[in-house]
Amino acid sequence: MRILLTNDDGIHAEGLSVLERIALTISDDVWVVAPEVDQSGLAHSLTLSEPLRLRQVSERHFALRGTPTDCVIMAARKILDRKPDLVLSGVNIGANLADDVTYSGTVAGAIEGTLQGIRSIAVSQAYQHAVGGAVSWDVAETHAPALIRTLMNVELPDGTFLNVNFPNCAADAVAGVEVTSQGKLEFGLSIDERIDGRGFPYFWLRFGERSGDFRSGTDIHAVRENRISVTPLKLDLTDYTVQERLARALREGTGA
């Protein structure tokens, strides 16, 4: 099995090294194509207005001055002599749950793999966001190998990928694995306005406390209860319930 690894935290991120150790327990044909610098929060974006600069770091390790999406495209279409059998994106520093999956470059790596027709899994590790909060990589490194082997054997329809989140706890405190649905969080960013040395304003987006829907069965609830969350996500964004409602309204409105 050929496995492609990418992330959004960059080629030097500790989580990427963790993911490589995980992947090497499954296959010895592991390739890394990751962004040259941190691309967190860029979602499923492409680099179109400037060139993509590729640097070979070592054997089977490449850094690309681009987004996670760019990395998967370059790997599948340029670097590798054939498509990988599996894309693993992560391990992200911080969970990618609920609405945050729409911002996530980690999830975007799995999205692009899925668009390329490759089985794809996004992998993230929850941690305490307080200043100096340590990331417990041991949770993912302990539990991911067996979990990924199991998930590889599950039949997935075209256009579906998996979003895996590991809880912020000790590896031996994990309470199991739960198949979940995508939860809902209130918007969690505020704008921090500051003044630079010349007196001009500049702004930081700041994370704050989040409230939302923590019902049982959601990804948020599972991770809070020290369970590993596995959420199947699909690329088809069509709201089929509203589709018929719209069609009916248009028929009535136009008399067609």
C-alpha cells in the first residue's frame, strides 16, 4: 500500500512526524508532501496567483510552497509515479470538529484526496489551547495504527472521507471509539485590534470560548468524553430536503 501524508501545520510540524511513524506501522511505502510553511485555516484553497515552489527535503519527503490542496494535487499528478492508495492528513495540532471542518486545511487535504479518487482520512489531536498547553501526541500514536487499519477495510461511497479526532487525555484514558455526526459550534473568533509602531491599526483573529450543540452522538461530545471520534463526511453539499421545497415553490410561482 502506498500512503501519502500531508498536513496544514507545515513540513516541520511535530504532528507530521507522528503521522509518519503511524503510517510506517501500516506500510513501508510512505511519501510526505507538505506545505513549506503553516497553512492553518486556509481550508480547501488553491494557489493560483503565484508559482508553486517544490523542495525535496529527503528521500520521499517534499516541501511545497502552497496549500494542503496544492500538496495533494502535486503528489498525485507530478511527484508520484502512480496515485497513492491512501491519503492521511495531519496529525493536526488541535481538534477539527463541528463547523471548524470548513476552515481546516487538514480536512482540506482529505477533501482533495477524495476528489482525486483516493481513500482519505483527516487526523487531528485535541489539546488545551491555553498558552504553553502541551499536545499529547501519545494518544494518536498509540491508537491510530489499529484504527486506521480497520477504517481502511470499510467500504466508502465515492465522495466520502473520514474525519478522525483524538481526545485530549492520556492514551490509556481513551474511553473507546465512536462513530459520530458533525456537531454545531457558535462562531468562536473575535477581532483583536492593535496599533503598530507607526500608529497604524492592525488586527488579529482571536479564538475564544465556544458554546454550541454538545448532544450525544456528535463529534464534540465524543471528544469531550475522551472518546475517539470518527465522522464520515461527504463532498456533496446538496440539501436534498430543500431541493424539493424549492422546486415546488418555483412551480407554484411560475405556474409551470
